[in-house]
Amino acid sequence: MKINETKMKQAQEEALKILQESEDKSQAIVDAVEKIASVQYEDLIAEIQEQAVKAESDTAYAKSLGLRTLSKEETKFYEALKDVKQAITADQIDILPNSIVDVTLENIKKESGILNDVNFAPANVKRWISAEKSGTYSWGALTDAITSELSATFDSLNIEVNKLSVYLVIPKAIRDLALPFVDKYFTAILKETLNDGLEFGYLQGTGKNQPIGIYKKIEETNGDSTHKDKTADTTLTRFTPKGLATAKKYLSKDGLRTFDRLVLYCHPNDEADYVAPALYDDEGKLVSSYKNLVVKPSANNPQGKAALVIPNKYTMGLSNFGIKEYDQTKALDDADVVIGKGYANGRAVDDNTAFVFDVTKLEEYVKPVRVVESVTP
């Protein structure tokens, strides 16, 4: 979502003034964060408000919006959000209905290139058989304080191990709308805030209070219990049949499994500097010998490394997602703004589902020059 930097700076200054001058610090924090969120999601708020007004007098238009029919559990949850301070206290956590989590994760899969390659366990399970941008997410131990600041394969996967926290605000302009529109806003913001956290966990999770990312070794750990980095291969320099041979043998576990497509993850800068020049000729024509190769750049991918991955060989779960109101004055330290805290975990089937290599070793494609010799009779 595009943010007006001038408006955002002004909102941050006003928020700081509210925090400094208010005697009711708990209310001041809610007001300050809401002011910032109202600018951050200004376009989305205006769009949903406009849709809500038009839908009141136009039944056909309302139907075209595809609003969800809310269950009793979902209705009760959103009713509680209409008055956050009264409905949710520091001693109470309202559990986000599993149906909302599942809908949000499904939307993430549809719209996120990276997380579309992940298998998500249903939100109502604690264990699952497995054959986890803007600084709005934080992975941490269950007993740890949240450390994010407001910027401006196991045979069975234990979902209730790690904690993923995201920060959400339901502006007054949205709270006053009909509940299906509150749902539309809430799931849109939840999707955006969850996306980066889950994507980071999938790619770079350390395995300590986080999922085991594909760049980490599943069975090997460091002294601090984080999982060791996979050694980046330095021999992959070209996407020719010979150049891809080592990677394809590793991914197939020396022929124990087959696959018909691969995904390449890399940092956007590396995609521009190394991947694209190695994959395309001067006319933009794909020259890779492996035609079923899809490149997916991500800011959450470590720069300097890339991974060839077999999609859908990684399972992630998110469960018991609780919603809480901010009740501390210390800047977002295990806070309650509206905060979502969910138990989550994730790991690949095995290490061989992702081949990690040094992306800076890729060589630019050079069109072969054919020399035709003439024979003198």
C-alpha cells in the first residue's frame, strides 16, 4: 500500500505529541497508533467507506463486492472490536476465530508469490503431519516481550511452539461500518502484516522460537540452539544442463524423487544484478535449459544467496491467534494496541527441498558465436 510520506511524518509528530501530553497513557497509545494507521491505510479506509455507503442503497452492488457471510463466532468477535478498550482488557485475550485465520492464509497464498509454495495446516490443529516490510511482525519465545517497534520435516509439526505477533488497528471510521465491511478491512490488514512475518520465517527462520527456514539445516544446530546455515554452493554459474546438474541431483536426493518444476528465490537486487542476466539474452528471451523455472524475488531473502526450491514441500501452521488491546506505555513492548499473537511453526520435508547457492557466481549469458569455415576446392 502506497503511503504519503508527508502525511505520515505529520501523523507521527501528532502521535508523539499525544503520548507526551496525555495523562491517560493507555488511551493515548491507542489514539496515537490509530492516528498513524489512519494515514498508513488511508486509501483502503476510504475505499471501504465508499463501498459501504453505496451498498446500503444498491443490493446488486453489495452482492458484487463478495462480502463474506459471517458466522455467529465471527460476528461476536467483530462486535467486540467496535469498542476495543471496553471489550478487550489486559487480562483477557479474545481468540480470533479459526475461520478468519484460514480465510486470511488462503488470501495470502493467492497473492503472495513466495507463500503460495507453502502448505498451511488448518488453523484449528495443534499438530500436523509434515511429509512456519514494515517492521510489523516479530518472532519470539512464548515468554519473551515483543521486540518489534512500530515503524512508523518433523514426523509431526508442533504448531504451538513459537509465537508470531502482529500489530493491528481498527480505526473508528471502520468500526462504525456494518460488520462485513469491518471483516473486509480486518482481513486485509491481517493479511498484510502476516505476510512478511510468515515469509521471513519460511525463508530465514532460525528454528529457535521461529520456524526452520529453507536456508537453514533441519537437523544441525549452533550452540545457541539456532539452526546452522546451509553451505552455499559456488559451482552453479550457468543455467545450462551441465550447470544445473548438481542442483537437480541434490533436489532429487540422488534420484529418489522427481519433480517437474522449480522455483528460484532471490533478493530483488540480486535478481537484477545476477539472475536476470544469466537467464535472459539481450532480447529478453529465456535461455535457461530448465523451462519450468519461476523466479520469485523477495526482500525477505538474504542478499548474496539464492535457492532453487521444489514448491509445496514445506508445511507451516498458525493457531490460537489471540487479540489484545495495548495496556503498556513502553513502546510496543508486549503491547496491546490491537495486537495479534498466534502460535506458529514450520519446516520443510527435508533439507534437499532447497538448493542454496552463491548467486553472485552466476555468469551473464553470452550468445554463442558460430564460425563458418569455407573450404577451398
